Amino acid sequence: MNGPALALFLAATVLLSLGHIWGLRRNRRLVRTAFEALEGAVGAADRTFTRIGGGVGYHAVFTPADRTGVTRVEATMTLLAREAWLYYPVSRLTRRFDRLYVTLCLAPGACADTGEAHLIEERFARFRGPKIVRAAALEQEPAAWGGRRFRLYWETRAGRDRLRGLMARLPEPGLLRHVAVVPARNRVHFFVIPRPGAVRRPAAAVYAWAARPFSSTHP
């Protein structure tokens, strides 16, 4: 390898190394900011964190101080591959944004009369969003929420009313893209794009909504 080629190789190696360090730090800051916002939103008394994918995957479990309605909160955050500059453009193209998936484990029987229900942004559903397996078996209707086009799926009228109640509680969803009620597992799931400052408000609203009794008289 001649002098110019060696210099170019060394420069590229240094650049990629610096990019790797910058990307890891950036992702860790995003994770810390998102999880701290979520911790504050649910009023956690205890927490545990686990790295599940190098610098691009993290998992957290929070135990709320008040476990009357929600007994446990689980969160998984997956990030764009900022630490791998050669792969980062592909990551942006295929995934587009970081993702925060949150599961609220409800008290036993909390949503037994609600049936399965979903509120999902239409654009998110079209672009590699979660697939609603039983969509054909559910009633559905369009729903405008904060200037965005969502679709509401429900199995019972109580489920529809509950999600409409969430929309009334949180008139502007921000970067919240999907909320699901799954009675078979006694869970509420929601997805939000975890940009700085975008997590706490919708997370707190969904948590407070889910912690209340699930019945048609308490939307």
C-alpha cells in the first residue's frame, strides 16, 4: 500500500471509529432521555435496565409506586444504527426512526369487558407498522386525532368508547402512533417515536387512562 492510499485508509479508519463513538453516545443519550421520561410518567418506585442489542436495543422494567391499576411497565427501545456509519443510511431507509414499545400490565380482569381494540395511525400502519392480526374480525372506523389520520378497531362498543376517551384525554397525540388493548393477555400496548421531549406527555396520558377501571362508564 503506497503512501496516499495508506493515508486515506488511516483517515477512513479514524473517521469510522469517531463515528462509532459518537453514534453510541447519541443512542445512549436518547435511551436515557426516553426512559427517564417514561419513569416519571408512570411514577416508578423501582426499575431495571438491560441492553439487548449492542448500542441499538434496550429493555426496561418499571414497577409503579401505585400498583392498583397497572402492576408493571415494560419498555423496549430500538434505535437507528448511528454507531455504524456505513450501515446508517440503510437503517434510515428501512426503519426511518427510533422506536419505543411500551407494555402496561394491568390488574387481573381490568379489561375483560373491553375486547380487543386498537387506535393506529394510518401512515404508520402502512410503513412497516405492527400488523393487527384480527383486523378483519374487528369493527373499524376512521378517526382524526390531533390533525392526523388514525384508524380505530374494536371488538366491543366498550373498547371503542375507551379509546375515544383516550383521544378526549389527550387531544394532541404528538408522536404516539399506536395504542392497543389486548384483554387475552390483560395488557395495554403503545408505541411512540422517542424523540427528546416527545415521550412523557403521551406516556403519562396513556398510563393514567389505562390505570382507571376499564368499563363503558369510565372512559
